Amino acid sequence: MLALFTLFRNVHVMQTIQEWMGTDAGYAVLFGLLLSCGMGLPLPEDIPLLLGGFCVADGKMNLALAAMFAWCGIIGGDCILYYLGRRFGLNITKVPVIGHHINKDRIGWVHEQFEKYGLWVVAVGRLFAGIRGAMVLTAGTIRFNFIKFLIADGFAAVVSGGLFMALGMYARHRFGNLKEIEESVAKYKRIVTVVVFAVVIAYAGWQWWKAARKKKKQELQQKFEEPNLEPSNE
């Protein structure tokens, strides 16, 4: 429900995209949107995938063709990002549009994950919107083996893309059209807001407790390790 609340909160935009996908150029729209998402379009790629699932459930798209065009759009955008990362290195942060979604600190953090976990960063990073773009750009920046990147990214795109298309199909059968989804989500808006707020507060409290405990432990350790500086009686 949280995912639906987040992604369908602007139902008018969703309806417009769904109308585009319902035309004869629907597959091209799906491909183009996913390719553009990878290039910095301020639209989560999950949305075209969800709406692609909607159109499949409505009989406006063939599942196999929609999946193929979606996968090609996702991987196409990732390959372009990989090339740009390889071409510009850390200067990618200065490239218009793309540079607004990434910074050197995030690239540095992802680089550390690559050194620790290697190929798994590609496979897992693709599943999370917050680090998806940074992962691809960093893979290019550090010149991670392209074939390995493509294989891992391709399999991960099948999993993540298939998941969101299936969710879109389920949402269409379970809730109806986008207007009905908006009305259903509105009923849970306050509950979702309170739950998210509580989770954030709990996480912040946990982090504070860990930091305080670590600091206290360091102080005790430092106290026991301090040399005895009192003057000798000899």
C-alpha cells in the first residue's frame, strides 16, 4: 500500500502516461520513458513499469512485448549511464541533468561497496531507486568489467522490472482504474503518514542510541588506557 500511495499520488500524470501507453505507440512510449528515466528524467522508472502492467491487464499490451521493450529501455539507459561514467569519471557531477542526481560523496560510497562486494553491488543496487543511478555511473567511473556489469544488471532488471509490472497488473485487477486507486489510497493516507513518521523517529532514535553507546564505550576504554601520570614517591 505504501508503494501505491507514493507512486499514484499524482493520478493526473499517471492517467496521461497510461493514455499514451494505450495508443499504437504504447511500446515505444514505454521504452522511451524507461530510457529517459535512466538519463535523468525526474520520474521513477517504477511508474512506467507499473503502468505497463496496467495496460497488460487491460489487454492494451502484450505481456511478452511489453516486457521486452521495458527491459531494453532499462538496459539501454543503464548502458548510456555506464558509458558517461567511464567517459567523464568524477566530472560526471558537472554534466547537465545527470549531475543534479549524483554527487562525489555518493559515488565514493558506492565505490567502497564495489570493493567490498564486487558484482553483487550491480545485482542488488539495481533494485533500489536511491542508489540505482549512482551504482551504474560508479561502475563506469571505476571501469568495472562491462560484460559482468551487463549480465548482472540484465538479470536484476528482469527481477525488478517483472516485479513492478506484476504489481501493476495486480493493482489493476484488485483496485480497478487509477481514479479508484486514488480513492482507495486516500483512505489510508493518514495511517501511512503516521507509520512512516514513526519508523523514521524509531530509526533516528536507534542511531542516536548506537552513537551514544559507542561514545560511552570509547570513553571507558580511553579511561582504562590512560597512563598513570602521578609523580613517583621515590
